[in-house]
Amino acid sequence: MGVNEQADVVVVGLGPGGEHVAGTLAEAGLDVVGVEADLVGGECPYWACVPSKMMIRAGNLLAEAGRVPALAGAAAVTPDWTRVAGRIRDQATDDWNDKVAADRFTAKGGRLVRGAGRLAGPRRVTVGDRTFEARRGVVLATGTRPRIPPVPGLEGTPYWTNRDAMAAEALPASMLVLGGGAIGVELAQVFARFKCAVTVIEGQERLLSQEEPEAGELAADALRADGVTVLTGARARQVAHDGSGFTVRLEGDDRPLRAERLLVATGRRADLSPLAVDTVGLDPAAGAVPTDGRMRAAEGLWAVGDITGRGAFTHVSMYQAQIAVRDILGQSGPDADYRALPRVTFTDPEIGAVGLTERQARERGLRVRTGVVTVASSARGWIHGPGNEGFIKLVEDADRGVLVGATSAGPVGGEVLYGLNVAVHAEVPVGRLQHMIYTYPTFHRTIETALGALR
């Protein structure tokens, strides 16, 4: 039995949040061990946020070219997926090589250990046959994995997850998508714009079921305009693969759906059991690691990112990482505050949202007023013309006179969201928002009209 290795902090999982914690603490002079079983940088730069937005940028260019005849003359484009795949391979991922990210961490003084980290009691982590003792503590940041639904016949077939889609060198002629959340609708639209025949199968009554109903309806309209078949309230009851393609049968429908590929995009989940969290008093069967406002999960244990159950978003992970770093270094600062949690689905149009939906606000017993205005009815929307679909929806706590949620859908909807994010986070009185000067003609000026429409 070897002597245990010592460190100040051990960070298990070097996705965006874990990498930030480990790198920042190393720069601060602490002896930091960073443990990573896959690629340093995590899901976001290699298989999620970054490559998907490169895909979306390419698909949006094709769509814009298609709008040229209505506004500017004539245009003809020939989609070429090899350009997209090449950019993802060469610019975004270095062909899925993490040397740059790994070197960045070690250059800060961190020690990189490859392998799966596992807790072995308070402030102890094992990686293979090595055990590390952390004087200050351990940070868990191991993220999530795709949730694969228990559909009969699915297991063992060559279905795709987001990783396969991001790494695709060539697109299939046809694709079925299980799941109509953000990942499913983003990839469905991109693939359709590159002439793949796509069908989305969503079990809920709307796409983007966690967002406002208007957002789900807008996403469905946008996908259908790009040729996607959208099936809502539809659940897969059986999957089969015969070597040349997939067959999916739906509940209550005998007609089989056929496609070359099947993309499973039914959400993500954390699996705590491989981390041996029971050795520090946590439940290995839980769906998330509960944390306090300083990201503490137990004595000498912090958790950041997807495994905290606050949303599988890089920006949440980075926000939590900054809080954990402050706590570990003994610095003051505000506790975590998720009231104004923002998110964007990067379809065309973009669908941004912050805080509570109308339904969530009413379920909390608030007296709610809402205002909804279409982007097309604004001056900028009218000028923009084709591609101007979208809306602003505001959710007000009428008793306090502040916004508790908002949706910004439309061209650059995610960018327009920023002002609404500030309003919800800072609890700016609606009366003050109504008497601001809003730049003309901008998309965000639609917010002023929506404030006037609060009822």
C-alpha cells in the first residue's frame, strides 16, 4: 500500500466549471490536482455549445441566403457539410484533442491526473491505484450524461447522442430525433437546412416543454418551415435497427417511422454512484448533489455544474465555479442566486428566457400580469422582413411590481435577453422600466411595447 499523495484541493471533472475552479486555485498558489476521465474542457467545447453553434451559424447562413430573393435580388447556395465538419474538427476541437486545454491548466501549476475520480471518504479521492488527500477539500464537477429512455429495442442499436452528431463527417439522408428540447430542436433545424429529412418525436404536447407555450409553438413553426416533421404528444414504443436504418413505432400508431439515423436527445442526467458519494454521507441514487449558497455539499466538499441540478448550462457552471473559488480562498461575496437563470435555445429564431415562466409564477401563488408582443409588429421587425418571427413575453409579480420572468424570441433573441436578465436579477421596478429611453429602431425596443401591454 503506497503513501497517499497530498494536495490542497482535488477537483474531480475538468469541464468548464471544474477547469475554472482548478485553474484559478492553482494560479492563486494552491497545490491543485485536476482529475479528468475524458477531455479537459468537458462537453461544452468538444460536443455541445461550441460545435453546435458553429453548425447553427452555417445553417443560418443558408437560411439567410434563401431570404435574399424577397429583399435583395437573387442568390443560390449549395449546402456543403464538409465545410462545417472541417471547422468543428480543425478550429473548435483540434480533432478532439485536449492538449491546449491540458497545457493551459498545467502551465498554471496544476497537476493533471487522467482517469475516473472516486471519493474515498472526506477529503480523499482515488484515481486508479492512487489516492489523494486534499487538505482544504474536494470539488465535484463531473457533469451529466445523455439520458437514454428505456424504449424496447433501443439498447444495443447504433443510435446517436449529441457527441455523434457533433462529430459527423457526413450527414445522413434522414434522421429521427427522440426529444424536442433545446438540443433536439437545434440539431433538427441545422440538419434539415443541410437537406437531411428530419422528424422530431416529442412526448409532451409542445416542443421546449419547460418554456412558455408560445416558445414551443414558435419552435414548431420554425422547424416545419425548414421541412421538419414535428410530432408532439408522441411516444416511441419500439425501436429496431436492421443494418440500413432505424424503424420507430409510436404508441397508438401502427405506421412505422423510418430513417437512416436516430438521434436520442431526451435530456441529460447525473450519475452519482460511480463517485462513491455515500462515503461522504450523500445519496448515490440522487439525481443531483445538493449544495448551499456557497456550493458546499458537505464538510470539505464542494460541487459545481450540472451535477448540482441547477440546469445543464455552461454559464451556470462558471457562475458556481466563481462562488466555490471565493469560498475555498476565504473571500467574501454573495451566495448563489438562481432567480434570474437565463437560457437560450439557438434556433432561428433564437428563443431566450430568464427566470420564471407564467405557469411557474402562478404555481408559486403570485398575482401575475403578462405582456406579449410580436417582434414583427415592431418597427425593426417590419424592416427586417423575412426571418422576423418572434415575440417578447413579460411575466410580472403584480404585487411587487417587478418582472420575475421573460422570454425574448426572435432575431438575436439571446442578445435581446440581456436587458431582461438585468431587470429580473436586479428587480428593477416595472414603473422604472416603462420610463426608460429605448433606442429606435431596435429589436429590444419591443420590450417597451410589451411593458405597456402588461395585463
